[in-house]
Amino acid sequence: MKVEIQPDVRDIAAQLGAGVPYALKTVAGQLADDPDRGRPSGLPGILTVTVDGDMFEDCPDLSVGYIREPDRIEIRFLRAAPSNEPSTDAHEQKQKQGQKQEQTQEQPADPAAAALTVREVADAWYRIIAWLQANAPDSYVALRTGAGSAAITALEDELGIPIPLELRVLWMLSAGDDGADGRGCLPGNMALMNPDAVAACHRLKTDAQAHQDALNANRPEEKQITVWKATRIPVVALGPADSTTGLYLDAATGYLGSWSRYNEPPGDELDTLVTYLEETADMLEAPTLATRDKPGLIGGTLVWLSGIDPAQETRWQPVTG
């Protein structure tokens, strides 16, 4: 069985410890001999295996995620696994409940469609980060590593709504963008929000709607104001340190929309998260055909034309292909 390892996974391995690349190579060899050794993950079509870090020098415990196809295996995820800690009975009970919740919360009605969504998000994101790695290394290193399933479930509990599969996949690949020179890597120099920023923004918007609801009680129906809906999840912010505006994903409709701290009327983007990521990758790979925004570089940083600082326009070099 042929086993392929995504370049980004190899980079993550090098960052996690000197012994991790060898451990990853060992896992690849084991999967070639036994493709079905993994267990189902929280994502359709993705299997995971764990690695005991004590078996290798300078290597933490690892979680490796892979896609198994009839003639090949593709390793797509790698992260340090949480260390095992002594636990009280209460903690163990909570852990068991969390594991049960993870097993039941993702039961897609159409497994084939869900597996396709996983592949589409992963493929689009890998196209973006591959371009960043080759052309804008400062922007590439600003991306955070993926979040674990437990962290995403904790965020889901805080938001009080199920996180759509496509967003769950994206956060498992990268849990936010810390930015290079204050710029995110998405069009308009916007940044993928980290879980803490998502939770904070969601609380702020929910509180704003609660205030409006109190006022709406004394307004006629036609004058009632809605600034936020419970199904909206903030995803993208104006910048890594600027959460005045951004994009949300509506878990009910599957479409993106714009939000503002100033409670301006939202604007629907009519994009799904998949099409948004795919168009971003298309603009980077074929900039001459880009219509929504134009990518360029200032040193090793990706800078989109629509969000460029006028004082730095002379340093901006458009990407030509």
C-alpha cells in the first residue's frame, strides 16, 4: 500500500521535535502493512492512530490522521496528543461523557457528502498554505497548528450550537492566524480567528442582540432590530488584532455573511466556506484571473491589494503567477 505524507504535515513534524519525523516515517511504514489499524475520528473518512512518544527520542505523544483509499493512504493531520494526567472519578466521568458526545454529535445523514466536504476543505486549505510556504514564508509561519477535537467540542459547548463539519475541519487544520506584520492571509488581509477570539466575539454579538431584544419588546414588529442570530459563528476578522468587522458562518444556512462590532446590517456573502477557500486558493495560484482581490508581496508577507496601507504601496509587488 502506497503511503503519502502531505508536505505541511512534514513541516509540522519538524516543529514538534527532532524525533517526530522519524516517528512519522515509522507510522507510515506500519500503515503500509496494516492500512486499517486506525480508529474512526470525529471527521468522516478520517482514521487516526496514536504514537507513544516514549518509543522515540525527543518526541511527544502524537495523533496522526489519514485518509484510506483503495490503492493508497494519505496522511493529512499531525498534532501532539494531550498527555495523560491522573484523574479523579469525577474527571474520568466527564472524560467518558465527552468521548460519548464526540462519538454521537457527528452523525452525518449522508456519509459520502460529509467525506466530500472534508476533502474539499482540506484540499483548498492545503493549496493556500502550500502557496504561502513557497511564496510568503512570514505569512505561512503565522498560521497556528490545528486544534484537537476536544478543544473544538469545548468551543461548541460555549457557543451553544453545533459547529458545521466544514468549519470543524478547517480548525483541525489551523486554529487561527496570528498574522504577519499585522496582516492575515485571507483576502482583504483578513485573518482566520482563533477559538478564543471566536468565543469572545460571539459573546459580544449575543449580548448586543439581547439588548436589542429588550428594546424590541416595546417596538412594533416592523421596527424590531436583529443584529445577530444564535446560529452565526464568527470565522474571519478584519485582522489578527482587529475584531471590528469580519465574516461569520451561519450554521443554519451554510453561507457566510459579514458582521460588524457597530451592529451595522449584515451582508450575505453568498459563499459557502468551501467556495470561499477555493476562490482564495484560485486567486493565489492564478492572480491574473482574480477579480475579488489581488495578491501581492511585501517581503515575505502576503498582502492583498484591497487592504494595503497607502504608505507601503511602493513596496508592494503584485503576484504575477
